[in-house]
Amino acid sequence: MSEEAEKRLEKAPTSSKKTFFEGYKTSDLLATMKTRPLRCLKDTATAEEALQELAKYGVQAMPVKDADGKIRGILSTADIIAIIIFVPIFARYEGASNQVTLDNLKKVITNPAIYKAKVRDLIGMTEESRVMWEFWDDGDLKYVAERLSRGVHKVMVNYRDKTKSPQIVTQTDIVRFIQTEMRKDPEMSSCFSHPLSKFGVVSEKKVVAAKSSWLALACFRQLWEGCKRVHDFAIPAVPVVDEKGRLLATLSASDMRGMTKESLPDLMLPIMEFLKLKTGNRSVRPSEAVTLKVPLRIAIEKLLHAGIHRLWIVDDEDEQNKVGNVLSMTDIIRKFVSFNLKRHPDVGEDVKSLAVKVSSETPGSPPPTPADATGTRELENPKASAKAKGSDGLQQP
């Protein structure tokens, strides 16, 4: 382990267990991020106005602020469309969403009343919109990581310095921070060169797929598969497969980004045409798939390089490229939150001995030279307005 990393751990509270985030403050993460302006939806805005605002800035979700400036929750394009469009359609055509016609859809989306719903009445109707988790910039980073490890995709960090605008921190930000810090420490980077199967980072999940022959509307329905309430996303993404079960593409709630009242008829397109339209009529981006033999470090690099949130797991002996499981950012963050730098329970060896072992087994160019360690101010508990139940990735209830 590098001298910088050892110093960081020495300053962390004494314990028989040392986790990856010990000694880091949330400000350490913020220092690695590009400052983003905080844009919020007014709770008095209508559903139509909210869709237009989200599309205008090209974002998937925005915090919702009331007249007093208090954050009431967070709302996404997917939340709005799910509540005002999908719920009435799926309720009316239960079990037959693939047979819905364009006329059927138009009867719903041309009803002006549905677009007049107020944002304040929409928040809390889906799992993640119920609360916007907030933290302080000088708090311990592990609290932010723990919340994001429970399936929450975004949290808000407030600065003690009131002249600075609050920042939205995403799962991608945390995973990128993990990669940056891992690269600073050759031994840690070498340790994480073990395959996914060695770390047990991929939990057993039931993957629900969508067929390439289906309409986009029917494929989005799969995001609710197995859910107790029709207006909650049960799973964040589904693989789109052909008639033989071979992986062709990925559909997620984020594919609704940019949709407005005028583009809702696009839901009646075949799914591959819908996804092609989302890329500006270019070819559909192929999904990323790996086997359990891929090193954890490489899996993280693939996620960040491709700008995606999950990797589909396929059998290395299956030439059909059939999806059997999924590795999500939630899985990765959860593993690093609990990862014991002294002795990892799944691997059964300490980080230093693992590094030596992996280095001898897989020779190659060493990782980048370690850089300076980061801050070590006192821990402070986060503030949160309520408890929220996180999703466990793609597991079907």
C-alpha cells in the first residue's frame, strides 16, 4: 500500500476494519468534479412545463423546490411520463400493452388535463422522487457512498460556504472517484485486478428482458415487471434481445430523457427504431457485456469509458451472447462501502498480499504513480429529510 494511503488510514478512527472511504470527506469528491449549476423545478410548475424544462437542459431529473426555497424531492422525465401516461395506459390495457394502438395512446396523451398536474402532486409517487437526500461538504464521504450503494442515483451536497451553489452527486461521480483514487495506489489497483467472481461483487439477480420485436411502449412496461405498484420502476434497465435471446441493446428509464408532450407518439415505434431515434438516427449503441472472468478494475473502466451504468454478464462459454446477470454501479459502490482494506472477507487475503499475488500472476505495466492524499477533517453525520428505501439494481421483487 502506498505511503499516502497508509497515512490516510492512520488518521481514520481505529478499528479492526478499514474501508475504502475511511478518511475521505465529501469535499474530496467535490474537488474532483466539475462545478454544475443547480437547476430546480418549481413545485407549482405543471407536468407539461416540467417536461419542457428537463428537455431544455438535457437532464434526466431535477430537484423540486417550494416557494420557501426548500427542496421537496426530485423528479425525472421517467417519473412524469410514468405517472401521467403509463399508469392509465397500463391500467386500461393490463397484460396487453404490446397490442395498444396509436389511437389508444392518443386518447390518453391528447387529454389536456393530464399535463396540468402540479409537480408538487407528482413527487413522492415513485420510489426515488420521495426524498432528495442532502449532505454537507465537510461530512464524511462514506455517508454519501452508503446512500448511493442502496440504489439511490443522486444526492445533493450543500456547502458550509453559503456563497457556493449546492451540487448534485451521482453514482457515476462516486465510481469515478473510486477509479481515480485506486489509480493513485499501485498495490490497491493491483488488488482490484482480480476477476469479478473472486470478489463476489455480482449478486444473483433475475434479469427480465424485452424483445426486439416489441413496441417501445411494451418494452418500457418491463421496467415495472414484478412491481407491487404499477407506477414504480421495479428495475432500472432491461436488455433488448432477439428471438434467440441474444443481446442487442439496453433500454433504461434514462432513454426517456428529452421527451416532451410532442414526442410521446414515439413510444409506438418498434423498440430498435425508438433507440435509433434517440441517437439522432444513428445506429443503436451496442450494449456492453462482460464475463465474470473480467477484473473488477477493468469492469469499472468499461463503465466509465462507455458512460453507462451497468454491464450485462454473459457466460464466457455461450457463443449466443445471452444475458445471465448484470453488474450495476449500485453493486460496485456497495462493494467498496464494505470492502475491508485490512482483510477482505470474500477474497480472504489482505490488500498487500493480494497485490503481490496478482502482480506475480499478471505481469504488465504498473499503475500510475501515487499522488497526494486528501483531507481528514472530523466526521459529521449527514442530514436527510426522510428515510428512503433503495433499489437493489435489477432484482425482481
